[in-house]
Amino acid sequence: MMRKTTSQNSLKHIPQRTCLACREVKDKSQLVRLVHLADGQTEIDITGKKKGRGAYLCRVKPCWETGLKKKTLLEHNLRTVLTPDNLEQLINAGKKIYLEGRDG
């Protein structure tokens, strides 16, 4: 039986997720998670650890515009129906993310 070397054991698993808009697979830390909570609201999950159904978007304006414009795609992934107020909150929160220059 062959033994693994120390360098093989020290490789850390990095979770991968797919952007809802551009369909690119990236490190989870490079994406922003949208989460549908038990209370019916959908919000941005900065920590990536809130309980609920999640969907991911890149930290760039085109992905946010596409992801939120295609409301049915987002609703399908989150298994919910977004209210106009909730959608407006996500749009405004998304602007802060990509306007601050955090483009992953």
C-alpha cells in the first residue's frame, strides 16, 4: 500500500458554486449568496452560512442585472416567489456590492 505524502494531505478542499447568471463555476468565496429564509424573505447572505435555500451570483454588475432581471430563474432556484419590495431590496443591496469595486 502506498502512503500519501504530506503535501497531498495538506491540500484544502475549496467549495465550488455556480453563478446563477453567467453559469461559471467559481470558489464559493468569490460569489455572493442570496438566501430564501423561513420567514419568506430573500436577502443577501454575506457569511454564506444562514439557513435556507441559496443561490449564488458573481460580484459584478452584469451578473446581478441578469440574475435579478430573470426573476423567474432566481425564484426557481430559491423555490419561492419574490415580492416587488423584496426584489427592490435585492437590487439595492446588489448595487452596494458591485459599486464598491468588489468584483471577485
